[in-house]
Amino acid sequence: MPIVQIEMIEGRSVEKKRKMVKGITEAIVEAIGCEPGAVRIIIRDIAKHNIGDGGELMSDK
Amino acid sequence: MPIVQIEMIEGRSVEKKRKMVKGITEAIVEAIGCEPGAVRIIIRDIAKHNIGDGGELMSDK
Amino acid sequence: MPIVQIEMIEGRSVEKKRKMVKGITEAIVEAIGCEPGAVRIIIRDIAKHNIGDGGELMSDK
Amino acid sequence: MPIVQIEMIEGRSVEKKRKMVKGITEAIVEAIGCEPGAVRIIIRDIAKHNIGDGGELMSDK
Amino acid sequence: MPIVQIEMIEGRSVEKKRKMVKGITEAIVEAIGCEPGAVRIIIRDIAKHNIGDGGELMSDK
Amino acid sequence: MPIVQIEMIEGRSVEKKRKMVKGITEAIVEAIGCEPGAVRIIIRDIAKHNIGDGGELMSDK
């Protein structure tokens, strides 16, 4: 713990995810004082036709 | 907010998802009085071999 | 299935949740053609100090 | 209910998932006394480049 | 990993949760061959007025 | 989007959550280049008797 789950639009590179995971972990450690090894992050890539925004699919916008 | 996450069996068409997202958003807006633009929906398609129902995989039924 | 999880700001009445659950279920049934009894909905009430929006807690806005 | 969501590293066989779903369902039934048919399980397979552990992607370890 | 999230109706005793956590962990270890220490379980207690079943709140049934 | 859900042990102060939400949002913006206003974060406080770790409740450790 903490366990972090992130939903984001698919297509981000592994390099961006690597940077994101590093930055989020550092932010949590600094804010709450836990060990970095305690932070687990799950990223879920979501296709635009699986996201609804204001009643429309994001793929239709 | 609200944020809606939906798990459903994979294979539904984009047309069905479009209709579902529209209908759910309207239902939430009517029930709680928020703006349509505040409703965010995430759909996750799940394969039948990743669903357990009564101790069995749905793909085995 | 489908399984629906909804995060919303705490404080909505049971009457609003009742209406919301009915409306969402009808919208899903109409869109994808499943049985009403197959739709399971979980509502999670979230305090404003547990929601981040644009880098700020919603309770600070 | 109960509804169980499991995130695990992708690549497990259907046979292992079958055994896991059976075992988890039995464990829940024995512990809380519900019907097996009430237990719904969702498995989400996660790629190693979508898992952060201690600030690093699991695919980098 | 694996990470397990369980939604269940509120009111189960700590003793039942203790037994459930033990049983689920053993079932996962036996099925997929991971270490017990790798299994993390989150239980979320849900009030009946926050559960929709077939279009109705569970608290209305 | 992105939508971030965080499970953590209950008891952290609002001040720590404020700092955490700010830091996570900045880390995501820097890594993937989205607008800060697009980042939505949900924090769920979990009691130790609702967390399983290695087959035991965290409250028993």
C-alpha cells in the first residue's frame, strides 16, 4: 500500500509510463512518508470507443 | 464526477456502447441533477475466460 | 454482468440513488439487450477531501 | 455479491485461472456462508510495462 | 501482485474477513504458484442502499 | 482522463492528501503532457481490518 490504479487513453509510450510511474511514486513517498517499495501502480490503457464523456464516446468527438 | 466503470463481456459493438453511454449519462443527469459533461464512463471488455461465476469460468459454461 | 461501479460525491439521498439505479439499469438493458437482473451496480460515496481535481482537493475549491 | 476483481501479471493459462476461480469461490463461501452462485469474479491481465513497483516498471526489472 | 479487490455487503465480522483473506490467499497461491506475501487483498464494505440489483436498491428488497 | 484511484490505509491527514494530489497531478502532467484539469484523483481510505497481506489481516500484524 498505497495501491494506485490509473485509467488513461491508450497509446502512451512505455517511456512516458516509466516517467509517470517514477514521478507518481516519488510524489506519494514525499507526501505521506511511505517507502517507495510500498507503492504499487496499475495502468489500464482504455480505447477511445470505451470512454464516455458527456454522453458521447470519446472516439466520436 | 460521477465516474462510472463498467465491466461487461467482450464483443459488444461500438454502436451498442454509444447507445449505452448516452443512456447511462441521461439517467444519471436526471437522477442527481449534474451536468452531462460531468459524467465520465469507462467501459472494460472482459473475455469469458476472465470471468468467474459460481466457481466456474464463464467460458466453461 | 454487466457490473457497474460509480464514484460520486457523498451526500446524495437514497431517493436519488434509487432513481439513478433504476435509470442506469434500464439504459443498459435497452442498449445491449441483457436481462435487468443481470445488472449489478455498486455506488461509492466519496468525500470532497478524497477527490483531486486539477491538482487540488475538491474540498479546497 | 461478493464481487471480486483481480489484477495479475498477464500470461497465466486458462487452466490456472479455472483453478483459481474455483478455489477463491470455495474460500469465500466457506468464510462468509454465501451461495457459490453469488460470487462473481473478474480477472484483469496486466502487462509488465503497465505495472509500477517501487517507482520502476515491472518490465524494467 | 496479484491484487484482489472485494466488494461485499457491509456487516461481516472481522473473524469472517480473517478467514476469507486466509482462504483466498491460499487458493491463489495453490492455483498460480506465487508467494503468499505477494497477494494483497482490499475489502470494501458496501451498504445495501449503495447496491443496485435488477434496477432496485438492495435495501428496498 | 487520466483517472487515478488510490487505496491507502486510513488515517492520513487532509494536509497529506492535499500534498499527494498536487504531486501526483504534476507528475502525470510532466510525464504525459496532459492538462492539470484533466487529472481526476479518487482516494479511498481502507481500514487495516479490510486489508489482507500475505494471508493475514493487516490489523492482526
